[in-house]
Amino acid sequence: MQKVTTDYPNKFLTAIGELQAYIASNGASLVTYSERYRSGERISSAFVECTVNAVISKRFAKKQQVQ
């Protein structure tokens, strides 16, 4: 029976270290969604994405009809 060696713990520790570094360097710009929700602010950009997708879809449809 072969023993399967893996560096999973090392990859996990590396990923955790990278996450901690990211949070430390970008903490001021991270959004606290629970505070935004309680204050009645929007917590999603889905409405903007939907609008952009609709505009792009209409423009592509018009372009296809012209051809």
C-alpha cells in the first residue's frame, strides 16, 4: 500500500497567509454588508448589471438585424 503524500496543509497555510495579507492591506476598502443592510443601503450591484446586460443585448440584436 502506497502512502499518498500531499502538501495540502502547506497550501492551506499559504492561502490563509495570503488572505490575511489581503485583508490587512485592503481593510479600509472592504464593505461591511451587514451595516449597509441595516442602514437601508444597497448591498448589490445586480440592478446595474441587469441594465448593462439589457442595453448590450439590444445593441447586439439591432446589429444582427442590420446585417
